[in-house]
Amino acid sequence: MTQAKLPLQESVSLESLVSDITHFEQVIAHWDENQKVVVEGLKNAIEALHKEALTRLIRSVKQESMPALRQAVQDEVVYSLLHYHELIKPPTPSLEIRIQQALDEVRPGLQSHNGNVELLAIKLPDTVEVKLVGNCSNCPASTLTMKDGVEQAIKTHCPEIKNVVSVNTPVKRGKASNTIASPFAAQEETGWVALANIDQIPEGGILAVDVDGLKLILTRVGNDVIAYRNSCSHLAKPLDKGEVIEGILTCPFHNFKYHLATGQCLTAPEMTLQQYPVTMRGDRILIQC
Ligand code: FES
């Protein structure tokens, strides 16, 4: 006599299980506080029971067969549930992935200066070799860019890395120019664009303006208006929330100080703010960009 096979139970996807939970959470969100407290209490009690059962199950399976446990955790529903109950840690990404994540974090700042950074080598156990490229490679600020940007990001993502070595030759002081922070230098001159009225610019203070995505700060001494790119020469962060005291603008991120009348950086004298030509028509301030 042949035995009839029982139909395999159809497995339910993680998405549909999560979507059921989300649906009920949305319904409960409209209940009054007393009802919510009861539901929350019930949920916590059930979860505590499940967590205890899962803990005992893991302990028991571990004793019998670690491979079986590893195999079970490959299942996305099992993994998600154990992760939810903090019974399993997410796998740590490889060292190379974490280094690339760190570099991706600093890249927008470097790219805004037409530069970039490349990972050259990982020398275990604790050293990484990198190279600044583009404008960053021959910028007088490259040592700071490495130390405060690249090195700090790598060490935050990869605490096991103790040395971040740049293969670039440091650029000597005295070679600074206004092109240090100049992602727009290659643009063609497109004429004069009106920015603001002179009385909108606080005397001795700054006004932030945006010209088709070009972010600037304007400052004024009497009728003399100066426009700078709203970008710190250190790590290209915006300066418009910085404090101005007696003509000195302090970057709110790492406290680099700039002389507003000249754009000169007082913290790292080889660096300057990028300045734009300004003219006036009546009360209107125009910039050439
Ligand atoms: S971004 Fe570091 S001091 Fe401005």
C-alpha cells in the first residue's frame, strides 16, 4: 500500500509577516492610552516568553551541533527574530568594506574640491595606505585633510587600524592660492548675477545666499561687500552658522578661524576662503560666477 504524501506547508515570507505586524501597530496607534498600555503589556509578556524559549533552544542546539545552528540562522526569518531579541549579532563587515565606508564618508568633501582619495593597501595588522588624488594631492591643506578627514574617518570605522599612511608628498607652505577650494574654477564666466540688497548684509557679519546651487556668504564693511564660497577650507563644511567676533569668523565644525575682510585662515595660514568678484548696481549686490 502506498502512503499518501502530506502537502508541504507553504512558507510565509518575511515581508508578509512584517507587514501584518505593521498593520496592527497602525491600528493600535489610534487607540486610547489605556488600551495601548494593555496591548504593550501583552506584547512584552509574549516576547519575553519567546525570548526565553529561544535562548533555551539555542543553548541546547549549540551543545548538540553548532553547524546546525549556523545553518538555521541562514534563514532570514530565523535571523530577523534572533536579531530582534538581541540573541545574535550582525556580522561585522570585512576590514576593507569598513575602510571603503569610511572613505565614502569623506569623499563628498574632497569631491567638492575636485579631489578624491584612493585606498592603496591594507598592511595587517594595523596599517592602511591611502593616496589623495585630484586637487587634494597638491593642495597645501592636504596634511590637514589627511589627518582630520581621512585618518579620523578610518580610525572611527576601524578601531583596529592605528596608522593611516599617505603616499602623497606634503606640499610646502607658501604655495597657497585662491584655487585651494575651487570646484567652480573651471566654469565659464556667465556674467553678473544679482544676490541681495546691500542693507540685507549685516555690517561686520555674514549673509548666506544660494545662486543656482552655488552657496556663498557675503560680508560687508561699510559699502564694501565681499563674497566667499560658503565652504570651510578645512573639510568643506558650510560656514554660515559660524560665529563672527570682531571680524573673525569661526567655523562651527572644528573652529578654524578666518579673517572676514581678507578670507585668510588664521588657524592654517596657507589656506584662504575662495573669493568671488562683486560689484554693485544701485543697492543691488552682483556677483560674477
Ligand atoms: S570644516 Fe573643519 S574647521 Fe571648518
